[in-house]
Amino acid sequence: MGVKAADIMQREVISVQEDLPIADLVELLYDHRISGVPVVGEAGNLIGVISATDVLLGDMVLGQAPVMETDYHTHVDIHADNWEVMRIEPEDDRRVRDLMSTGVITVQPDTPIDELARIMFANRIHRLIVLAGEQLVGIGTTMDILRAVMEKKVS
């Protein structure tokens, strides 16, 4: 039978709309200790995804974000002690729409966990949006997969 996305995904998904100011997004990510969220339209349809990395990559243009090189990929260092890097100036008028990714990779609730891991690794991403048809039903992250392994749901 095997473990599926529905078995490990987070069902209570925090999402944002595209007109949310970046300063409010950073506060939301920090307050909930999460690194990214789906972006939904007014009808609740998925239109994108945005992460702390997207914000920091946007700030790299300004020379403000620390970048790390690894064998896996180049990424912005967003460890807990570096949240201070994402200080957003009051006059910053950027919105989620300005930094979000629109080519969102999604999976279905019955997608096997090994396929989730393969997709994440191949695309160098840390979260997959789970849709049932067009309905946002969950989000699966690398941490959810690791948790399943640690809890022995996966052999």
C-alpha cells in the first residue's frame, strides 16, 4: 500500500493572497516559524508559492542577503538567527505578486511519499502543494517526509 502524500501532509495550510505586502509576509513566516506558503486568488485557487528564500533572493539585488554554496544547490541562508536579515523597510512597497513563483509543482493526495521525495530533490524545492482536483488540501514538506521516516511510517 505505502505511505501517500495524504498520510504526511499538513492539512491546515496557511496561505496568502498576491497583494499582501512583503513586510506582512515576513512577519507571518516568522510568527508561524514556516519558510513558505501557497499564494491563492480571491476564489481560493492556487496561483503561486512564495518562500523566505524568494524574499531573500529579492534582497540579494540590494546586497543584503547571505548566500551559501552547497553540493545540493546555491541557496540563501535562512537559519533562525538570520531572520534579522529580512528586515523590510517601511517604504518597501513590494507585494507577494512581485516575488512569488508561479510555476508551482503540485501533487495529488495519493502520490506516494517516495515520489514526493524524488520531485523535491529533482526540482530542488522543499515543499509540494497537494491538490485534490483544483482544491488546495494540504502541503507536504521535506520535514514531513523526515518525520514520517523517523516515526517509522516509511521503511
